[in-house]
Amino acid sequence: MIEIEDVSRYFGPNAAVESLSLTVERGSMVTLVGTSGSGKSTLLRMINRLIEPTSGAIRIEGRDTSTIPGEDLRRGIGYAIQGHGLFPHWTVKRNIATVPNLLKWDAARIDRRVEELLILFGLEPDLHAQKFPHELSGGQQQRVGVARALAAEPSVLLMDEPFGALDPIIRAKAREDLRALQRRLGVTVVLVTHDMEEAIALGDRMAVMDRGRLLQYAAPAEILTRPAPGFVERLVGDSERPFRLLSLTKVGALAEPGEAMGPAISEDASLRDALSELIARGGDSLTVVNGEGAPRGRVALSAILDRAQLAS
Amino acid sequence: MTVAGATLPRAGGVAAEARGAVRLDRLGGAITAIVAVALIFEPFATLRPNRIVSGKGLGLFDALPAAVAAPGVALILAGALIALLRTGPRLRLAGGAAALVGVLVIIGFVPAHVAPAGNPLARVGPGAGFWMLGFAFSLLVADAIAKLELGPAARVAALASAAALVGAILDSGCWSGLSVMKEYATHADSFWQDGARHIELAFGSLAAAVLVGAPLGVACRRSTALSGVTLPVLNIIQTIPSIAMYGLMMAPLGLMAVRFPLLGQLGVRGIGAAPALIALFLYSLLPVAANVLVGLQEIPAEVVEAARGMGMTARQRLWRVELPLAMPVILTGVRIVVVQNIGLVTVAALIGAGGFGEFVFQGLGQSATDLVLLGAVPTVVLAFVAAILFDALIEFMAERRT
């Protein structure tokens, strides 16, 4: 759990972050979203004290971070940034082993951990461990960056625009992988992004920031359906909003008993996928199937449109 | 020039091929012109009655017995022909190297052929033609090596084989009749002493400059106030002419030696090695400190950010990340210093510091050109070898990560 309590940061007379309070539940993923200059990166960097707060307190698992030496604190927190920041003169293996080396793990333990992480991130150890970062693709570099951040098994992972340097197709895949990984490891993640789509797709909760202040902190569905008046409303209130809302709900939630003439769709697919399927095929309902392909009922076009109405 | 020669005329080259015309190489044309002028108009060697008077020039066929001159000229013409035609870089390297070795070897046959028997004072030396041929074929070899795009290891190997070749020629006694080697024979003891002194001065001042300049560069990276003061001062030092700098060192060091006898006992005096070392050290500071600063500045911001975010201390960042990444740029600065110092040490002979400059200034004083060469040629060779070795090292380090 990360508790941010009345934290401010001034650069000269200007407030980058102003009396901001926020709690991140253990094992959850929170996205900080805002325009550039909103203070979201400053807030993130105050959590591992790359930037010291001017006032206020930050506690991780109940411990006030200002009582821990900065370097020790940072070795205990994963940190992944845009453009990966891999050390170009070190092999993939040595890059991933950065923090374990700083913590003076023994060699055998480091070897085991690096191999484990490479496999976890879909990189063949024999093939990739001894490569240099420039020999990897952009997506691979990004994965090694996250693997490095997780190497010393931190309970908290901070990410600053981690997918910013990736092209859109790889980015979508990287998001999915991160979500699955976070669930699997149960690590607490705070992720900074300027991309609404990304904030909605990844966050258990999202914090919308503007000019150093926290405007709204809620689950994505709530921010889409009940945006705070003013900036947040403008931010989410564009024509994409109904689709974003639909993308948050799974087909299973709207399944009703009955037979449909339409083609089948998995109950784990999003309503957004169901809607585009219906638009593409014509028809007014789809057959909902479970993971094994057994029918679970139907989902009607009218129900999907009703759900989308919530947003407007 | 080489790139243009290789690619530009391609469109025209197709037409030329269609006409069956011979395609010529531009650089090769220049090389051939130099070779032609050297063979026809310039003396290959000079013969002088003694070491200080000026002598008369001898053409290649006058200077050599026909049995040596004929194959020599054949090698030279073959080399020129290979240069002139559009040939592959390997053939150009082989042809250029063969011609160069040929020129170097046949000059050794001149003394026996032209020196009057029983006259130990007569001096035979290389003439303008020899130097021009040497220059032309060195150009051909250098151009071919550049086109081959040899890696650092291969270039060092090429340097080593060239050194072995010259060593073998020297060892064979082939050149012992030449005037420069006669000067060497009379100065053999002091030659190696001064050579060692030359290297000590050049590299000793470099070591001191790295010890002081590298921390200075790191400090400049951390404080713009410091770099704002330091770099202009070091820049001004660089503009002081070397002779003036050596002169400026003499008075304060002389006084200090008188004031503090211990320093005098340690060898600190107004003249000699101490002022030379200090002057060279001052000249070396700017390239070292400035390149450390630039090398550190060029490291991508996100790499430094990541190092901080991983929990590296400032010291760990510096030694594990920043300095290794800045190393190619730092070594470029060190390379500048090495080549610069090897040249500047020559002048330090004026204040009695020793080094190959001793022979240069003695030779100037006695108007003995051969003695000047005995100092100048090793200096040039030393600087050349150091430059190649450092370039290879820099490339080797940069290659591993880009």
C-alpha cells in the first residue's frame, strides 16, 4: 500500500504538485493521467524520492519513505521509464541483474532470477541473455526494462510512460502483458501516462491530474460515467467516451438467457468488441459462449446501446 | 575524394564501358603524376662530399646499378599502373605496399654504387624523388586500407606488419650506408636515451593531465559555475605558444629550486625535464577535461535517470555507467593529447629537456640535415603509431555497443 498524504512540491515559487493525497491499495494498479506539466511524473518520482517532496508524507507499507536512505528506498522499488533506459554497455543479463547486484545477491541466485525473468517475459535465455540492448527489437528492449525493474522482487513498481516509445500495435500487446503480469505477481503498480486509452485499459483506479492537483481519483468506469465537472469532463467527454465505457465491461455481464441467431462471441470479450461484431455482421444479437465454446445465452444490441447511453 | 571517385562517375562509367574505354581512378591519376615527376625530374638520391655541404642530385638510373634500378623501376611503374586503373582495394594495397617496399629497399643500394671508395666523409642521402615516391605509394596504401574498411584489430595487425617490415630492413643493414644511419651510428647511445626521454615526457605529462583533468571534467559536469571558469582559463593556456610557455616556466621554477633545496635535489630546475613536464601537463589539461565533460554530457538522459531510479549512488553511477559510456569520447581527448605532446616534446629540447628534439636542434645548429631527420622521422613515426593505436582502441570500445 502506498499512502500519499498532503504532498506538495515546489520548484522555486511554482507548485508542480500541490497538497495532494492519494492511497494506492496493495496489489492494485493505479494510472496517473494528465497533460504534460500536470505534475504526474513529479508525483511518481516523489514516491521513490528521485524528487524530494517539499512538504507532506509518503508511506509505503506503513513506513515513512523519508526515514529510509534514498538509495536503499529505490533499490526496493521497481522503476521503469520511457525509452527503457537500458545501459547500452551491459548485456541483457547484466542489465536485468542491476539491482540484485547492488543488493549483493550471490551469483547463483542472480543467475536463477535472470533466467526466470527472461522466460517470464518471453525471451529465450540462451538466445538473449548475452545480447546487448541495441541487438534487441523495441518491444524486447521495453520488456527487458520492465524485467530489470522487477528483478529484486519489489512489492511496488513505478512506471513512467513505459510504452511511450513503442509503436501502436506492440503497445496494445505490451499493455495486455503488463496487466496479466501484474495480476499474476500481485505487485502494486503506479503508472504515469498521458494516454486516456491506456489509463482506462490498465488502471484499477485512475487519478486525473491537472496543474499539480488531483481532480478525480476513481475506477475508470466511474470517471467515464460520472466525471468531475470541468477538466475531467472535458478530458473524457469526447465522441470516444461511449466506446471507452463499453470496453470496460465484459460481454458476460450483459448475457441474458435465450438463443441468438447471430455468431458466437466469448463471454470474456468486451462489449466494444461485441458492438463492432454486430455492426460488421448486421443482426441484433450475438450468442455468448464460455471459454470451452459452450453457449451461455445471448447479448442483445439494444442492451449494449443502453449501456453506452450511461456515458452520455 | 575516394568516395567520389568510387561512386560518382558510375553513370558515365557505363557509357565508357560500352565504348570499351579504360576507366581511370582519380586519386590514382594524382599518384601517377607524382610518380612521373619524381622519376623524371627529381633526384632519387643526393651525394655530398661531407655531412654539411650541399651535394648533387642523382637520378634513379645514375644512383643505382642497372640490375637494381630495372626491377625497382618495374615495381614503381606497376604500382603506378595499379593506382591509375580502377582496381580492387586488395590489389591496390598489394601494389602500393610492394612499390613502397621496393623504394625503401633500393635506396639502400645507392651508397655502395655512388660513394667514392675510401672516402668516409662522403654522404649519400635520399633525394626529393625518393620522398615523393614514398609519399605517393603511402597515399595509395592508406587509401586502399580506408576502402577495405578494416576493423580495429586488422588495422593494428597492418601496423604491426609494417613495423616488422621496417624493422627487418633496418636489421638487414640495407640502409647502413645512408647518411641518416651514419648519423645514427655516431649518436646510437643518446638516440635511445633521448627516445626514452621523449616517451617519458609525452606520456608522463599525459598521465598527470588525466589524473587532474578527469576529476576536473567530472566536477565541471556537476557545476556549471566551475566549468564557466575552468574551461576559458584552460583555453587561454592552449593559445600560449610552446616556446613562450617553456620560457615562462624557467624563471619561477629556477627561483623555487633556489628557495627550496629539496625541490632542487628532486630535479626541479628552471631548465630540463621539470619545466617541460609542467608545460606539457598544462597543455594537456584542456583536451582531457573538456572531453570528459562532453563525454558525460552526451550520455542519454534516460540512462542516467534509470541508474538513479535503480538506486545507484552517485559514485556507482559514475564508475559503472557514466565513465564507461563516456570512454570513447574521453579516449579521443587522450589521443589528441598524445599526438600533440609527442610533437611538443620536440620543442622542449630547447630548454634542455632531452627527447628527439635534441637531434633536430643540434642538426639545425650544425646545418646537418641528416641529423635533423634523425630527430624528426622518429617523432613523426611515434605520433603516427600512437594515433593508429588510439583510434583502434576507441573504435573497439565504441563498436561493442552501437
